Amino acid sequence: MLEIIYRDADLVAINKPHGLLVHRSFIAADTSEFAVQILRDQIGQRVYPVHRLDRKTSGVLLFALNDRMNSLMQMQFQDGKVEKYYSAIVRGFTPDYLEIDYPLKRDDGVIQDAFTAFETLQKTELDLPFGKHPTSRYSLLDLHPTTGRMHQLRKHMAHIFHPIIGDRPHGCNKQNKFFKEHFEMDTMLLHAREIKFSHPDNEDIITISADYQPEFRRMLNTLKFHIS
């Protein structure tokens, strides 16, 4: 059963687990479970995903409960009117704050503007050698994308050489292998923590937050990040 974290007459949001596809896709013929179908059966009515999260990304996933709200909310996402905040664990020690203004190319070759800001919340260093380094260093980030390009956060973090742990194909395969061998972890450490938007019906500001999924929380503890 999916964790419902917000619901009104026209909208419902879940805390999506790592590894769950939002909807049926030709690139994932190996699975028969999708958030759309599970949530539809759980609440007994049709649902419309108004945005997307990658399969390996956990966190806030918003659905409309009718065509009208689906169109209105998709428009807000497309127009950049929804504020989005993510948590990520990345390789290395990152700057305290950074703005990444780096255009990204779509699969069809079209270049799109893409902007991400992040704040480094914590840094950790483990007594585990990695490659030529005697220790392993990681950072916990609060990411705020103001555009919504495909794999934007993953590509932007790889661009500045601080890839998200568990990311394939944009991340570091050696780090991903390291995490699998040492921690039995092979998901991606990216979590959609919060979204904020104006409700189309009454203009109330709605803030929806999702707690860390168990695997993300386990890695926070394993890597000795201090969290409440």
C-alpha cells in the first residue's frame, strides 16, 4: 500500500518508494507494478500523474483526480510555478552553495536551458579507502531545480563532478559498485522532499513534504549524517 501524504477533492500525493515506476513504459518490460495502477486500486478511482519522478527516485509524487485538475497542474509544472526541493547524497565535498546554469540536450538533440541551485547541508568522511584516496567523502545536498528537464539533477551533479550515488548512467560506476559491495545498496540516493504550489481552485499555498524512504534513511545513518 502506498503512503498517501496529501489529499483533497481534486489532488492526491504519495511518498513514492525507490524502484517504483510512475506508469507503464516500454523501457521497463521487467515490471508489472506501477504507481498509477496501485494508487488507482488503493483509493478506488482514476488518477492522473501531473509530473514524473525517475524509477529510482523516491518522494513526493502528485496526482490529479480529474481531467480539469490534471490540465491545470500540468500547466503549473510546465510554467515553472511549482517549487521543488530534493535531497541527494553525492560523491565528494561540495561547495556550501552553488548555482548550476548549464543547458541540457534532449534525446532529439534540442538544447534546453536548465538551472539548479543547491545548498550543502552536511559533509561526511569515512575511514574507507576509495581508489587512490585513503578515505571516502560524501555530501548531503538540498537541491532546488527551477526548470524541469529530463534527468536534470542527475546530469547537473555529474557535470560538476559530484554525481549522485547510485545514479546510472550519469553517475560514477566505481562509486556505485563500492556502495553495492560495502553497504548492499544499489538504489539512487535522490529524494523528492517537498513541493509547493498555489492550488488552482482557491490559490491557497499548498506545501507537501515526504519523509525519507527506509533505504535513504539507512544510508544517511550508515554514512554518519546527523538527521532528526
